[in-house]
Amino acid sequence: MAACRPEAPGCEEQAWLESARAFIQETLCPPGKEPNIQLTQLVIDHVKTIWSSQGRNQGFTLPLSYSFVSVKDLRTHQHLPCCSHLSWSSTEYQTWAEEAGPRGVPLPRERLLLLGTLTDLSGDLEQEARSGSLYVRDNTGTLGCELIDLDLSWLGHLFIFPSWSYLPATVKPSGEGHLELWGVPVPVFPLTISPGPLTPIPVLYPETASRLLRHRSKLRSVQPNLAGKLVRLSALVKSRKQAYFVLSLGGSSPGDSCVPVIVQVPAQLVWHRALWPGRAYVLTELRVSKLHGHRYLIWMTSPSSQLLPLKPECVQELELGLDGPPVEADPQPLPMPSNPQDKKGPEGLVRDSRLLSYTGKVTGVLNQPAGFYELDGQLGLCLAYQQSHGLRRVMRRGVCLELQDVHLLQSLGGGLRRPVLASCLRGAVLLRRFSCLMPETQSSHRAQGASLYEQLVWEHQLGLPLYLWATTALTDLACKLCPHVLRHHQFLQHSSPGNPSLGLQILAPTLEVLVPPTFPRRNTHSEILEEPHHCPLQKYAQLQTPCSFPTLAALKEEGKCKAWASFNPKTLLPLPEASHLPSYQLNQRLAWSWLCLLPSAFHPAPVLLGVLVPSSRKGYLRLQDRTGFLHCLLLAKPSQPLTDPGLIGCLVRVERFQLVIERNIRSNFPSWKELGMTGFIQKQEARVYVQFLLADALILTVPRPLLHSASSSAAPQTEPSPSEGPHLGQSRLFLLSHKEALMKRNFCAPPGASSKVAMPTLGFHVLGSWLGGTQRKEGTGWGPPEATEDENSEQKVLLIFLGSSVRWFEFLHPGRVYRLVASGPPTPALFKGGDSPCISQRPLELAGCASCLTVQDEWTLELESSQDVPEVLGTHRALPESSLTDLLSDSAPLPHIYLAELLQGDKAPFRATASCHVVSVFSLQLLWVCAHCTSLCLQGRCTRQNPTCSIQTPISQASIRLLVEDGTAEAVVTCRNHQVAAALGLCPSEWASLLEFVQGPGKVALQFTGPGAQLESSAKTDEPLALFLWTLCASASVLRPVVLSFELERKPSKIIPSEPPRLHRFQCGELPFLTRVHPRIRLSCLSLQEPQHPSDLGALVSSC
């Protein structure tokens, strides 16, 4: 390459110039035209001028470190935010970057040159399609932009932008990046300055223009110009039909009247970016119109209208002679209250928000898609009630805003403590300064959902307190479920009739209660124009947080905290009972306890939400979200078990549930006296599960392809997508008649297996009958069943569930018909079964089964209708009614029965209450033992020897056996410890004195075999203590009517038959009777109380 001459430009400058010419020709000149030398030279000259303005160009006339960038290059290659400041030196940029502060990251500087035409047209759209947005355009495309102070004369002209920043799309791939144009752009060609009017423009001022609207005769002959100061600017409203905004011009004094003007011509919507409140303007060639639903005429711009700055020397007031009476009455608007007035409404304390203007800096982005930000570190800012999509793109920390006619709302409730500024359509949010900070990186759930949040405001008409709560709830739900159940954009998608949003479905039950069903639709024209002002932000009531959606891990942890906070050994073991327990019994009784929490125990009340999945290792059901799982115990409906396997993978939302926490501790309390000392607790653990009815739950179906990621423990449901082609498979129906328990079992090892001893395997098996032969998949249904060899006989089968197939355990119940489904190409005799190597032949013979089949892990189950299937002997289609009580009741009251009902075998209750009479006392024993070793204590000291007991803590124990009857049967009742005091009719002080007398001999035992008492202790038979107890047990104080709560000493058993009645001879006077008498029932006392009413005595019958 030849050496460059010293007088010629340097090689680097020459290369830069060649690159600039090529770029300008490609991106700015019309395609196929000759190079525009004038355009190229103008661009280079302006670049030189801007570059030299910084004063530190180090002798270079060209910014050689800068390169030109097109719109396409920015959109496709610039993936990180950046800024470029051609006229700034490094020192100036460093000073600017320091504004980010210690916590902020400034926009990185890129050395790029941006050129383009500033326009309000996007691409090749027609003029009527203008929406008021600004764009930078070159031959490669268009890019949306924001500009602080727009001069309307700039539109359609080519500019060099010396200072700008670019922010790429945050939501991909649908989103687009945008530009922030700092400072004044430099025009490539000189802008044409329109000369002032040759004659003054005739104008109307606001007061005259307002009066003119009431003289219809004058309106026909005039298309006036309106002049005044901009006192109010509404938001830019965009609807499906049209877009518009309203500006109000007034006089120079605050008390002067103002007149609103509607701007809805598409080419004039960009005026909204050029208008500044407080400046004076002239609007030309206005016309009068009447809006639908609006009571009065209003000024409106025409297609030929212009927006001009007001120069007093260029205008002249137009005299119309409006001295006559107006045709229409002057509407007198009601004055707005200067201070909000609180008043009591039907939903509580209803407040009026306050309208004001405010200028501040954004200090936090709380929820970008929901339009919620932080201002000046202490205020909230909500833009959701405006359609400020373009403004939200630049919103981040450091942005300065001017808020006109914004609502101030305080004490919103719903967990929000800060006051909130919210702008309705009447007010304007004006950008006053860009931010030098990088946008904060937002997680997926914080970058999605803008369309859904708009629905909450515009379709569901939510007030601000409820809207902010709903957006917070949706964010929490997205954290719970995404991306494991759904992708964020699917969960927060726009809700439509055929495609409802899952997030909105979850909130719907709560919103239906809180949102009035007949809330008036939002009228945008009235919201901007009507006086007094009325909008969704005008009135509000403090929101009591309706509910929360905690993660399952958080709910479990809070339940554990409440369980241990309420754990008190003294409460679990009340003193009358605990004082009689030795150390080992005391610690055994404390080893396991439980606490049941209702949603009302939490604030706010939690809503349970999770995907229902079965465990493929344990067999139980559980709810699962992104943070973990929660075991669950549930019924479909009262007294109906869960039977539909199709619920696997569904999203379950429950408001009515019980959170059960089982507490397990290991302790070494010496005696009841130390129960208040937590140091004796050595270890504590908790198990948490939830119980509810599926009928109380909202069941939501989620797309199947994502279910496997939601639960790795559950085998995925095999449902092909349409692109997979026809689904192959076969199935067979069976009626389940019996199900064994899920437990670890010793199954036989298959032939050829390792000689290593097999470990017990978790599994279960069911007994059923095949209903027809195998069916093959035909389209979306099942074909006819294949013929079998023994169709006329019952085809019993034993199905064995091992491995991950134990996940079906909770869904299989007797009396139901299920379909066993195997996907894939048809396999002959797949469900025929035979002799299983996993089980011996003897159980099959006893069950009467001809075959045994092991259910494969990849097979699935479906519930089928069993209405047409005959009832099988011994099957049950529902659980006992007591199951619902046991599931959802804290403690059901004991039934009041006759003692004879206990002789009915299986139908007899295990626990009950009876009104009866104490006939006699069989035995009584009082003693003192050591709390540690349970040896007898004499005079309060343990008698154990070799070795002696180191803990000298005596405790009293007592027992008494009573004979009771209620006229229907007799029972022997055993009462222990503090129950003995109630049986003897002693008050606490008398019972304590009696035990003190027993402490001397250590033990007193009486056997009542007939008249008198036989003393079994070291004391003599004529000792006063024995005589006192004999007298007491034979007195009416003991032999009296009582209300006895009891439980059976032994549960009824089918294995051990009950003793049959025996013949017994009775003598009634001189007449002997011979009758069959049932053996005496043996009961354990739960409590013994005095009858409160004569009817409590029951049908006591006196014996002969």
C-alpha cells in the first residue's frame, strides 16, 4: 500500500470517511439512486462541528473512534443497554455517570453515531394510522423513541442525534427496543422557519369561546381560532375506534375560566408530546361537536387545525357580539372539596382522594408490567389507570416526572403502607428527564403480564387498593408456579372467553366477592370532561387483605412455628392427670401430639394452592409448587373417597382446609413438677400435612406437556400432541372388589434373579374382575372388546402394584370400575396375566383368582362410570359417615347410648357416654410410687435398693373398679388416678388430704368380695383409714347416679368372638327366675360427672 502524503488526510481518517459515505448511501439515500454528495458532506460537516464542540478532540477533526449505526443494527446486534454522547468528553461522561450513586450502574458508553428521520409514522403506515408515537427511521427500519421537548417543526426531517441511549426489548421476542433522545437533535438540512402571519390572527380567548358554545346561531358562521394558556392536559386515550386527548386553555389568572378542546385527528395526536402546561398556544380552525353521552357542545380540532405558540403581537381578539341571552343554560359545575372528606359507606370508611400536581424522581420499579413504581423513596406511583405504554418503556430509577392532576390516596390497606399517587385519564404524566442508570434486570414473572393487568383495570373495574393487592397476589402466584407448572407468559396471559388466564382463574373466587357485580363501565369522555370529577380513583375504602397465596414451604414453616409456639407440656397433660404419671409414662404421653390450624389462625387467611401429584415412592398424595410439597389427606365429597386418577397434575385451589402438625419430641422430664422447664426436651420434629374436601376446591387443568417438570416424582401422563400422529394403545376394564393396605411386603424373587436376599418392597394388591376383553385405541375412543375364552364366567384377577405404580393407591377403591391403559403398539395377551413370580400360588387359590398381573410403571389408570355394572357382594361405594367427622372435625361429641347397645358387636361405638347408677365397688387401691423407677414409696422416700434411686420424687396413683348399670345392661368400669376422686365424690382438698394419709403406709388396697373390707397393707385391719374407705365406698356418696364417659377396654374383634350369654338364676321373693345374661361389659372411664338434670338419669330400672 502506498504511503500517505503528509498534506493529505491520514489513512485512518480516509477509511473513516469511506465508511461514512457507504453508510449514508445505504441507510439514508433512496435505493438505486446515485450517491448524494451534498447529503454526505453535510452529515460529515455536522459531525465535525459536534465533535469539535467538546474542545478536547486531541487534534483530530473527525471522531475516528465512532462508527455509524443503523436502526437495524441496533435492533439485531445491540442486546445490552447503552448510550452515546458525541459532544461529551470523557470527563463530562464520568460526571454524568456519577449521578448513578453507589447503588446504581450507569449506562455504558458506546461510540456510535445515529442518524435518522424523526417521524410519527411507524413504517409505511398510512396517515390515518398515526397513534401519537415518535420514531426514528432510516432505510433499514424504524425504532420507537422518546423526546423530552418536541418541536413540531422537526417532524419529517433528517437529524443527527448527538446524545441518545438505547434500551433493548425486555420481553422477547414480541417486544422491541426503543431510543431515548437526549438534548436537541441537529438537523442535517436547515429547517424552514415559517414567517409570521402578515396580518394578526383573529382569536377567541377562553371566556368568550365558552360563551360562544351557548349561542348556536353564531356557531354556524364561524370556525374560530382559540388562544390561551395550557392549564390542563389529559392522558392520550387509545381505543379500538379512535385515539384522542383533551387540552384545556385558560386565562393568565388562576380564577379565569377554561375551555376544553378535543384533539382526535390522527396527524395531530403527536401534539400531546409537544404541549407543556403553563405555556400559551393558539389553536386554529376549530369546530364544534357534541359527544355521545355528553350533555353539552365542545370544541374540537379539524383536519386543517394548527398548533402555534401564542405571540401577543401576532393575534387580535375577535369581537362576536354575544350580548343576547344564550340558547343553552350555563352549566354550573360543583366545586371540588379542597380536603378529602371521610364518610361511612356500606363497605366501611369511604374516602375521597385528593387531586394535586407533583414533580418527583422515580426511585424504584416495584412492578413494571402493572405500572407501579416508587417516587422519592416514600410514595407509590400507579400508572395502570392510564394507557402510558410508551412512557413505561423508559421508566426506571432516576427518571424525573411531572404529574398533573394526579390522585393522592392514603391508608389503602391490603399490606401497602405508603401513600400512592395514581393518575387517571384526566391527568397527564409528563417526562422531564431521562435516567442515566441501567434498567434493573427483572425476572420473567416481573416482565410479563401487562395485558392481564390492563384487564383488571379496564374490564374488571378494580379500584386501586384491590388492584394493587391483585397484582401482588399474581406476582406471588407466579413465583409459586412458574416455570415448573406454566411458563410466565402463559400464566399471565391475556384472558379471553376461549382461552382464560390461569392467573385470573385463581383470583376469580376472591374478586367475585370483593368486586360489585353491577359496577358502571368506565366512560373516558366523562372522566376527563365532567365536573365534578368522577373516576375509579375518586373514592376508595381501606382494603382488609382478603387472603394470601403463600408458598407451600412458607405455609409449612409457619405452621411449624405456630405448633411449637403453642406447645406447652402443662397444657397437654393437665395437672390432675400429670401428677399421677411416672417419668416414663409422662415422657411417652408427651412424645406425640398434634395441632390443627384453620385458615383463620393465619393473618391474612392463606389460600392453599398446588399441583396434585401422587408420590411414586410412598404412594400418598401431595400438593406441590416450586418451593416444595405438602402431604394431603382428602376426600372427593363427604363420605366419598377420591377415585378419579385424572386429577393428577391438576392445579388445586382450596380456601377451606385444615393444616395438621404432628409434633414428635424426645424428653426426659423427671416428674410433672419439671414440665415448665424446656431444658428436658432433647429433640423435636414436626410432620405437616393438610386435609380438605375436593368439593371445596377449585380444580384447574394445566397443559399436560409441562406436568412432568412440575413433579418429577409422578410418572407423566402420556397424552400426545397433534403433531405426534395417531395415538396407539390398548386397555381393559376391571371392577375392583377389594384392596389391601399399602405396606412393605416380601415378594418372591423372579426366576433368574440374584441370589442376594431381597429387601421388603413397598406395594399393594387389589382383587377385581375383568369386564370384557382388551380394547384397542380407535381415534379418540376405544374400540369393541376382544372376545375371551371364558366370557360367561367371572374372570377374577389379582393386580399387583409395585415400584412407581404405587402412586395409584389413593385412587383405587372397591365398587369402582377402572380402565387399565397401556400406550404403544398392541401386544397380544398383555392383560391376560398368569402365575406371577412375585406371589405364591396359595393366596391366589384362597382368593379364587385364575390369574395374577403386575401393573407396569408406565401404565395408567382411568376412572370409568360404574352405573351399568352390577353390584359386587362385599364392595362399598362410600366411606362410613363418621369418616367426614373424623376428617374435618376437631372433636366430635360422644354419642349418648344405653349400655345394652355395646353388645351389638361391630355396630357398637368404641367411645360413648351413658347415664347409669353405681351399684357397688369391687376394688380400691391407693399408693405412692417413685416417679423415676415406680418402686413403692414409704413416708415419701423410694424403697428401691441396690442401687438406690437417685431421684426422690414420689407420685400418687389410684384405681377403683365399679359395677354400674342403666337398666339395660351391667358394666365393670375402671377409673384411675384423678378419676378416683370423682368416683368417691371427694372435692380436691378432701382428695389431697386422703392421699397425705396414704403416704405413711405407702399403699392401701381394698377388695370388696362381700360385707366388710379386707385390708392389704402393712396397716392393721381395724385401722381408721381402712374403715373410712370401707364406709365411704358403701355410702350413697359413691353408690349414686352418674354420667359416665367411657371407652371399651378391648375393641370388638371378628377374630376373637364375644362370649355368649349364660343362664343365670335370680330369686325375686319366693319366685325363682332363670334367664340368659350377657357377660358384664368392661369399660375404661374417661370422665365421671354428676347428672345436671333428672333426664340424665336415663331409663334406670330397679332390680327385683
